[in-house]
Amino acid sequence: MNCSISGEIPEEPVVSKNSGLLFEKRLIERHILDYGKCPVTGEPLSIDDIVPIKTGKIVKPRQAASIPGMLGMFQNEWDVLVLSNFALEQQLHTARQELSHALYQHDAACRVIARLKKERDEARSLLAQAERQMPLSSTSFSSNATAVNVNGKRVNEDEELGPDGKKIRPGISATVISELTDCNAALSQQRKRRQIPPTLVPVEALESYNQISSHPLHKTSKPGIISLDINHEKDVIATGGLDTNAVLFGRSSGEILSTLSGHSKKVTSVKFVGRDDLFLTGSADKTVRVWQQSDDGNYDCRHILKDHTAEVQAVTVHATNNFFVTASLDNTWCFYELASGLCLTQVAEDSETEGYTSAAFHPDGLILGTGTSEALVKIWDVKSQKNVAKFDGHVGAVTAISFSENGYFLATAAHDGVKLWDLRKLKNFRTFAPYDSETPTNSVDFDHSGSYLAIAGSDIRVYQVASVKSEWNCIKTIPDLSGTGKATCLKFGPDAKYLAVGSMDRNLRIFGVPGEDGAMEA
């Protein structure tokens, strides 16, 4: 047999205990002294791991006694040359593998570029179609007002401006306040008599929740679902994506009912209105759109609201379903009349500079909660538009707000986790910090009965709601199945029978008990 290094018959053969390979003794000893590992397998190798092999004596040709030194020198040079040649062959093999991998990556990149160019061309075509339709749409949504420039901003001539150049709003009238107060009184009475519905999913069933379906709703070019809402009566789920679209998905049918296009940037908030098939979307393009379902099942844009000067981060609908509020990074929130799309008031605090990143109405409708980019939670009296309470203690922007149906608890999410607040005593009574310091909590939601609380970050966790003094136990932890490590939004379905989750891929995932309540199998 030949030496595994030189390829020649060894004069002093030795064999490796580990690999069983044959070597020339002087070559392998020199290699071990230099590298400490097997030259073929790369495994650790020592002098003690090689065993000499007895063979018949090799007869060498007679050599002149006068040149033994030269022959020894030549032998040493030859050994060095053999070792060097062996190392070069290994480097050549590695270089060939790297070249093959690089060529494969180049080919894959070329295919991705071709696909992106195709999607870019399709987007340009759709944009051109939208621009051609713009004059018709503008006629539907405007009141034939003429625009002029004031302090570098375009406003309508029929809009009154104050001394500071800001629009003068009509304000929340006594009639509207009376409607809000009547709604509050009715809901408060109902809440006192409210009981946990017998159809609510029990804890034992919720503990067995698994993914029952997954649906790719948004474009692959800009994956990511960042807002979500559920119409409980129709069992329809709405999602807002980074691809500038809002998608309405029928959970029972498993089909996309409508795709709403029109925003020019990501859709940061989606909300159903409990009447007249109305639907709201807020976007980073600074606008809010009011949509209404037509007879053919598609949704038409009824109003485009442009009262904010920065990204709209949240939209929340009042319990009357006649009014709604929008919150923006421009440090203002607007109170709108839904029927007309008119902004009745725009509230700003001149002493504050942070923008609003989340907002939600209290279930009774006379309190509004907002979260800011500077980690503050603000509670507002809607009738007077006064800030009546501030909660601090969070780290990072307040990403989500959820009021419990019991009317007492408020849950807020931020970079440092979730805090629970007692609205009766205006204090924080519990904090959840389920993730590490680099992982923000992106969403929080009470179910409609107020029995469960779900939070989303690098995974999804569901807690059983208890009292202020009792422990809130985590009853289910669901891993993020998107592969992005970031669950961005979630909502409970009716009676907590399922949980809809959006992530930074383009898929809507539904978790529940497989086979129950007509749940679709993925």
C-alpha cells in the first residue's frame, strides 16, 4: 500500500489508530509536529496515535559512501515538497467547492433580480392606472373647494384658518356630547349585568391551541402584516400590510373577499365599523381612508382624510359606531364624524413633542387612551378633550393599548413588555417582561369577555385574567411560525374560539382547537 501523503510505498510504514490510514513515519511525524491533526480527515492526531507496521526489509541500492550527507539533504527537501504539494491539493479542492457555491448564489441572485424587475413593472402599470382614475375619485371625495397655499401648506379656501394658520375645527357639539353620554350610560348599565358567556372557550381548550390554518394574503415583494382587526358578526378578518394594501379575508370560506388599494405607504391600522359595511384604514402616507362595501361585494373609498402631517399610527372606533379617532406621529389626535368624514376637533399638547403611536377607546366611550413614542400612556376625557391622567414607566414607544371589557383594566405594550393598569386607582399593578431587552412587545389584546389577555413579540402568549392581587397565569405559549421571530399583531375571535396573528411574513395565521367551531384545517 502507498503512503496517504506521498503516494509512494513507505520505507517506515505507520498506521493511524483513529482513521486506519497508512503513512510514511517521518512525513506524518513532521505533519503532526506542525499541525497536530490528521492531514486527510482533519481530526486531532498525536504521535501516540500512530502505530508502526512490521514489513519485509526493503533493499536499497548501494550508494557511494562519499555522498550520504547530500542524499539526506535531498530526502529532507523531498519530504517538504511532498507535504507542501499535499496542502496545495487540499486548498485547490476547497477553492473548487467555494467557486461552485458562488456560481450557484450568482445564478439564484439573477433569478431574484428578474422576478423583482417583473414585479416593479407590474407596480408601475398599476400606478399608472390609478393615476388615470384619480380625477374621477377626487371628484367623489372633494367638495369642489379651491386649494391655496398658506405658510407653505395647501388648504381649501372654504376652510377657516386661525391666526396661527391652523384650521378652525367646529368642535364637539352639545348634541354629540349628549350622544356620547347616553351611550356611556347604556353600556355602563349593561356591564353591571354582564356575565361570562357559556360559549366562551374554557382554559383547558385554550391550552391545546395549535395552528389550524395559514393564508398568504399580502405581496411577496413587501411581506409583513402590521395591523389586524376582526368583524365578529361576519367572521371576517382584516389585515394591513407593508405592501400598502388592506385585505379582507373570510375565515369560514378561507378566501380573500377584497383587497383594498389606494394608500401609498404601509397600512398601520385597520378597523371595522359596526354598521353600514364601513371600514377604516390608517397609513404611513399621513391619510385615513373610509371604505364602504358596494352591492358587488367590493369596497369603495368614500373619504380620504388628510388632517395629519405625519404618519397615522392608530384608528379606533367609538362604541356608537358614529365617530372615530385617529392618532398620529404629528403629536395630535383627531375626532371624526363618520358619516361626513369631518374632523370635529384636532387635539394637540403644545408642551409635548412626542408623537402618538397607539390609541383605543374605553368600552364605555368617554375615555380615550393613547400611547406615545416617548413611553408615556395618556388618558383623555373625550367630552372636554383634556388629558386627565398620565402613566409612565415603560421603555420605548407604546406599541399597543387594550381596554378590558370589565372597564377597570388597561393593558399597554412597549419595548420592555406589557404593563397592566388599574383605572380605579390609576396605578400599575402588574408587569409582564416575557422577552429579552432586544425584543419589543408589539401587540396586546383582551378578548371580548375580558377573561384572557394575549401578547405578541418573538412568540405569542395567552394569560388568564385574574384580579389585581391574584396571579395572572400564562396558560399558553405559541411559537412564532413565520421564521421572522416577530409576531406584530393579534386579535381574539368570538368567544376566544380562535386567535388571529400577523407576522413579518405575508401570512395570516389562525390558532385554535382543530376540528371545533368549523375551524378550517391548514
